[in-house]
Amino acid sequence: MEYYIHNVPVFVMGDEPVCSVPEFCTDAEELMASSLLSGVDVVYIGDMRELAGRNATYANAAIYMTNKEPTVEDMLENFVHEVAHSLEESYGSLIYTQDLISEFKGKRERLRVLLESQGFYTSSHLYAFTEYNEIFDKFLADEVGYPILLNLTIGLFASPYGATSIQEYFANGFEKYFLEDPRYVWSVSPVLYEKIETVIHDEA
């Protein structure tokens, strides 16, 4: 069976996913213009070594997604998130400018104050890193935990994972823009919202 999202082929590797691949492809087409997939040559769905325990990843113009997601909505979240990462290759210099870096760092500093008020401490230097840092990621995931982080980041980040790095800040905002409400992204992160709008309109 052949599947496509616009002109991008979708291959199922091994077992069929729990949910409907045709429905996923149809919904993805309705959600995103073909121009936004300019950096994606192929989508693979399966239990692949490239995932390395993750639900999805983007590498070398390919999106890899697990076949174990229970719903089409979960698959769409993975797909849209990785499309965002694919756009970084063409638009990184436009996205990651000083205004977005300042917005992200300001939110990180507010997060530090919130976490310390709840008794969660780590090196203050980690909050200043914009790139992914494994120590900081483990601090948020293992010491703080995402249920607590979710409560503390409402109205601060589009989702808790957006706090882990500036790349995830962009990708999570992009995901929320398409799958939930662009106005919420604007209310929480106006600079990020403008970056997403610029990329979308440039690709239109």
C-alpha cells in the first residue's frame, strides 16, 4: 500500500500502526500546505533504530515516526513537530535572531524563579543555555517532572517541552499553532508567533 502527504511518500516499515495511516495522511494534508514540506522528502512509520526511543525525529530530509501511537491526533503532533524542525534548515537564520533568543531567555529566567520557589534548584548557568543540554533536560524531566512543570509553565511556554531548548521552543510553538490555537501562541510568545507567521507566509 502506498501513502502520500501531498507529494511526500509515507512508508510503513514493519507492522501497521494502531491507528489509520490513510486518515493520518488526509488530516496532515488538510492541516498543512504542501509548501511547508519543502524540507521533507519522505516519512517513515515503524519501529526503527533512528528513533532511538523517541516518538519521532527528523534527519536527512526524512521524518521517522513510531507506529505505536494510539491515535491519529498523536501521529499528527509528531508529524507537525518534526516538520517544524525540517524548516529550521532553511529558516534558522531568520528564526533564531536576537529577539527570539531574548524572549526565550526571559522565559527561562522566570521559570528559574518559579522552580526555585517550589524548592527545585540547579545551576543558574544552565538556564542561560539556549541549545539542548542533557543535564538541564534531565533536571526538568526527572527532578521536577512534567506534571509539576506543566502547572508552572501555563501561560509561559506553549508546552513544558518548549522549555528544554530554543529549538524545541520553536517546534512546540509551531505544533500548537497548527493543532490548537494560533492566538494562544501569540498570547504566550508574541515573538515566536511572528517567526512562525513569517515562515508560513514565505512558504505560501
